[in-house]
Amino acid sequence: MARLIRHFLVSQNGTAAIEYSLIAALITLAIVVAVGGAADEVVAMWDSNNGKMGEAFQ
């Protein structure tokens, strides 16, 4: 196991893997932020719709 870790640290492939991991993490973060923003908009839309329906049935 130690040999495998040492090989990973010396290998240039490890550097590429770390770079790709960082890129994937940034893309994931962007998706989470975008979905969170969209979720807030959907909640606001349904709250508005709920208020309008309540006014209509009074």
C-alpha cells in the first residue's frame, strides 16, 4: 500500500488527477449554487401563487 501511495505521489498522473478533481469540484459548486438560486425562485413563485389562490377564494 505504501508503494502504491509513493508511486501516486511521484507520478505526473497524480497531478492531473488533482487538477481534474479541482475542476470537477468547481463545476459541482457552480451547479449547487445555480440549483439553489432556481429553488428560491420556484419557492417564491409557489408562495405568490398560493397567496393569489387564497385571495380568489375569500
